[in-house]
Amino acid sequence: MKRAAGIAKYASLVLASAVVLVPLVVVLFAAFKTHAEYSTSGPLTPPSNWLNVSNFATAWTDGHMLRGFWNTTIILVVSLTGTVVVGTLAAYAISRLSFPFKRLVLGLFLVAALVPGVTTQVATYQIVKSMGLVNSLWSTIVLFTGTDIVAIYIFIQFMQSIPRSLDQAALIDGASRFTIYRRIILPLMRPAIATVVIIKGIAVYNEFYLPFLYLRSPNLAVISTALFRFKGPYGAQWETIAACTMIVILPTVVIFLLLQRFIYNGITAGATK
């Protein structure tokens, strides 16, 4: 039984790895193939020339990837900063302060999280348009800054592990609530902040729908919409799209490998006292 359980465990791990890695291998192979080779070879057939980087050059220049990275960086930095500020302030108020209808506020957060985003897109677009933010980076920044319920609950969970005696000692010394939040709570929440930044940062980085809907000007393109330049009504340059995809994937893979420990530490922190 132990041997069978061990075999089943490793077989499931191999299967899960294949499910994750096979699509990446297909995209990697396609990125180094010519158009003729891509049309005549199978998806798992390695390219004949691994030194063929013409697809990457075309993706970088014709896809305006540098401009896309710049716009994406602006959106990421501003929206993540707003998410952390709004989320930590909301978590601090819910975790530390007593106010009427506290449970109702938490319930409304959950209800808002259950509403499908697609059902509110028409109203959201009308609001953004009335604010004059269409075709502006601020349209996506404002929409991305809205802190989701997962981020708030990660902050609340972590904040509950911080002793309240720190707040009480600071209050006795004459510190205000905002001073306690800024000087004591916020520095101690760095693992949770890193977790939210990584999780939401990857989601914003990979988002296609909102930039495609609100940033229609070519000068406002982000890296997710850059791939759409190579898809037309009469076909698609799939080998160039594959090269563009590899360029887009590489930064997220490197950042995740370097900072993955913050995800696990931040999610589990505060689970036990």
C-alpha cells in the first residue's frame, strides 16, 4: 500500500507538471520557427534552428513592446500603491476599530466579491466615460486600484497576529491612530503587502480586457494588448505571437521565482497565533 501510494503521488506530480509545462514548451518551440516551418510541423516538434530570433525582433519592434512595458509599469506602480494604501487602511479599521454596522460592511464586501464583473461592465464604462478617463491610463489605474476582498482579508488575517498591546502602548504615549498605523502596523505588514503585490501585480500584468476596452490609442498600448497587433481578420502570425508571449512571460517567471517565498509566508502568516 505504501509503494502504491508513493507511485500514485509521483505520478500525479508528473501529470500536473506536464499539464503546466507542455503549453509553455509548445509556445517556446513556435517562437523559434519560421512561418513555413510552423505551418508544416507539429506543435511538439522542436525548431530546426534555435538561433532564429527574427520572431523576437519582429515582436519587439512591430509590437512596440518597450512602450507597452513602460505603460504597464506606470499602471502597475500606481494601482498597486493605491491597493496597498486602501487595503491596509480598510483592514486596520476593521481589525482595530469598533464602529456601527461593522459586520454589515464585511458582508457587503463579500456580496461585492460575488457579483460577476461582466454584469457591471456597461455601467462601469459609462461612469469612466463620464469622468473623461477613456483613452487615458487613469481609467485602468482607477479600476485596478479598487482593492479586492482577497487582499483585504489577507491584510486582516495578518493584522490579527499583531498584538493589540502595541497599539495600546502607543496610545498611552500619545500617538494618534494614523501614527500607529503608519509607524507600527504598516512596517510589520511587509510580508502580507508583498503577497498582495505579487498576486495582484501578476493579475494586472496579464489583464487584457480592461486595457483593450479603455486604452484604444496605440500610444497607450500595454504588453497584453501588444500581442493583438499580430492577429488580423485574415489570419494570425502565430510564430510572432509566440515570441511576443515569451517576452511577456519572462519577467513574471523571474519575479515569481525570486519572490515566491513571500506568497507562502504572507498567506499563512496570521493563521495561527
